Amino acid sequence: MNPAELLTALVATPSVSGDEARIADLVAGHAESWGARVHRQGHNVWFSVGSGPKRLLVNSHLDTVKPCAGWNTEPHEAVWKDDTLYGLGANDAKGCVTAMLLTAKALLEEGAPKGVECVFALTAEEETGGKGLGPLLSTLGPLDAAIVGEPTSLKPCTAQRGMLLLRCVAHGKSGHVAHAHTGNLDNAILKAARDIQAVSALRFPAHPLLGEARAQVTQVSGGLARNQVPDRCEFFVDLRTTPGMDHAKVAEDVGQALESEVVVHSARYLPKGTDASHPLVRAAVVASGQDTVGSSTTSDWAFLGDIPAVKAGPGDTLRSHQANEYLTRAELEAGLAFYRRLLHGYAGEVSRG
């Protein structure tokens, strides 16, 4: 099966997040037919190729978002037009999955890089942060480094933003609007408005690859009736953090800057960064022929703890989660060549110390 045929089969298999059973069966079946000893946990599929003191995770995700409006083709069909394949997941991230699977096939046939056990894990629910790579990590065992397959135009991404969500509640004193002039009432919406202005003025140190982090107010709700001074107004702050920003400390600082009560709504998507001197980064730069970049989007890298990682794969991140998602044949084939160079390059880097 050539790369285009495998990508076609994967894209033609619907796998909206949480419903990956069919595509997991398909992936596992191919890997088993190539001689891999395949393991399953839910809709997660993994297997190892080679052996050695170093264990390298090679990971991408099987799931997709739900199809949006505006498609010119059926989203769950794989439609080739010249050398371009259109279909949900073609870019994010079934091109990466295809290239990784065929890299594994080549290693099974030709032999794995010396001194490295390559742990291929094609996982579920990346788009929803569910029962995917995070819960699987303890089963996979110790890992020395990781490649996370996402569409980056094969640029080696060594820094990724995290996501900190804060729920802010402004408290006031309610009463009839007709009595507001007495000064005995406290309008919570006005207090929240002052805090929203304060949020827009917050500044954090810039990251060399990712730039500034800017807090954004994304939802506001308050007030019970048009003739009642509101005693409560709630708003959410979304801050896409950069490596070096501690979520707990940032939340504390924001709380001190606002009149409103501030609590952490979600902090599990941590910012990530890998030092440029790490062997995997050096190998990725050589394999891609491109400089390192930062990524504003989150991925399963967020759940890898302190494991050094590089995020890279065929496709363009700007096509993700949009109608008429696509991947070209040339991008797919370049992705396959890139992963093969990267795995062999990493083995060479670690052998040299």
C-alpha cells in the first residue's frame, strides 16, 4: 500500500473524537500485517520497533473534530482532485498518522535505528482531551523523548502555548434601579467592566519563538432583570501561556490585579518547550532543513510532562478545523521522508552523546 492509498483509507474512515473504533481497527490491522506486536487500550493503538537504551515516542492522533459547514465535498469521503486529497482529517492529522505508520513499516522491513526503541502510538480523543495519550502514558513506560505529529509544514516546533482559563466573578449589592442614586447599591457589571479593562492591559514577558501572551475575555454574563441592579457578573479569561509561565502564579497575579474573585477553571494544558541543544531538536533541524518555530495551538504534547518533544508533521496548521481540509501528495511523501530521516538522525545524535 502506497502513501496515497493509506491516507485515502484513513480519511474515508470517519473518526470524530470519541468514535475512533473503526480507524483504530484499521490501523492495528495494518501494523499487525507488517509484523508488529500491536497493543490496544480503548481506541489507542501502539507498538514498538527496535530496541535500545533510548525510548522515543512517535505519536499522532486518530480523531477529528466534527465537520463544520461550508464543505464542497462530503467531509467523510476522501476525494482526490489532481494531486490533492480533500476530506475531514486529511491535514489534521491523518497525514501525520499515514507517514508515521509507513515509517514504522519501513523500519520493520529494514531494521530500526541502532540503540533506539521507537514506540509508535496512534491515539484517540486529542481534539477533546479525553481518553487518549495522557491516560496511556503510564502504560507505555519510561520515555526519553517524543515526536508529536501535527501539521507544521514539517517545521520543527520546539515551543507550544498552554491554555489557562480563569473564571472571574464580580460581586455587588442588588436592589431596584430606581434607588441606585442613593449609593447603597453596588453594580457588579460595572465592577466587572473595570476588571475587563484591567485584563486587556495585562502584559507578560515575550517568548523568543511565541511572542507575547495576551489575556482575552471570552464570555460575560450578569444581571437578572432590566430594572434590578445586578449583584453578580461572571466572565471568563482565556490566556494562551508560553513556556516559563507558571499557571498557578499567573492566576494568583491576575487575582491580585482585579476586584473580582478569580478561580482557575482549567489549567491542565501546560505550555511546553524543548531546549535547542537536545539531540531530538538537533536531529529535527537537520531532517527538515528548517529552523525551529513556536506553535500557538495546543496538542497532546501538553500531557507529556517533562519529556523533551518536537512537534512536526506534514500539512499546514491553518487548514485545520476548516471546511475543505486537504493534504497534497507531495506533502504526504515529504512527511514520510522527514520522519525516516528524523528517527535515524536522532539515533545518530544520541550515539554521539
